[in-house]
Amino acid sequence: MAWYARELPLLRWAALGLNLLLLLATPVHGGHFVIDIAAGIVLALATVALVSRIAAGRPARSRSGRLVIEAPCAPPHEPAPQPTN
């Protein structure tokens, strides 16, 4: 949330504050271990990188050059037929 709110001046600091509070509350609440938080951060960074590449029109590739995911291409929509009077 904080990553995508970074360009919204009014929401930037609120989003960052909420994310930091969530990170601090997670181990205290007891629902997750610290390693879960670390794994979540790694997963969030990978997800932001992948989605950013797809949104920029560049397919994501692994280090070996294989295509990781391809953005779906929808066929163009044909206009609906108009009723004649």
C-alpha cells in the first residue's frame, strides 16, 4: 500500500504509518513469527517489481531469460449492433 501511495501527497504518510504500525503489531499480536514478516517483505518487493514490469509493458524474465509471466492480451471488442428503425 505504501509503495503505490508514494505519489499521492495526501495519502503517502498515512499509508506509510499504517504499514509501519502493522509491521510492529504483527509479532506482538502473536499471529506470526518474525521470519514471516521477513518473508512478507521479500514477497512484497518481488510482487511490486513484477507488477511494475508488466504495467510498463515489459514482460518479466528470469535470470536465464525465460519468460516468467505474460500479460494477457484480450481480443478487440466489436461494437454492438445498433437497432434500426
